[in-house]
Amino acid sequence: CYFYAHTNLARVYLQKGMREKARKSLLAALRVNPEYEPAQELLRRIDGTSGYFA
């Protein structure tokens, strides 16, 4: 279940302010499991479509 690891890594990157690395980790998670909602939601937040991190 590598998509869990990629998503958790993205969370750590976000906590450290490393948004682009977080985004890449989430894209890797979604390549493994395109329907994984937590990764989709974090990616939406990073991309600014939810306004959470904006």
C-alpha cells in the first residue's frame, strides 16, 4: 500500500512548508490508487481549489 506512505510523506512535507514535494508525493499516491480520497483532497487543498492552504 505505497499510496498510504506517499500520502503520509506529503503531510510531513506540508508541515514543513514544502508544497511542491508534497504535491509530487500525492501524485505518486494517486498513480498507485487514483481513487484514494485522502490524497485527492490534499491535492485539491494544495492546488487551491478548496482554499485550505491558500
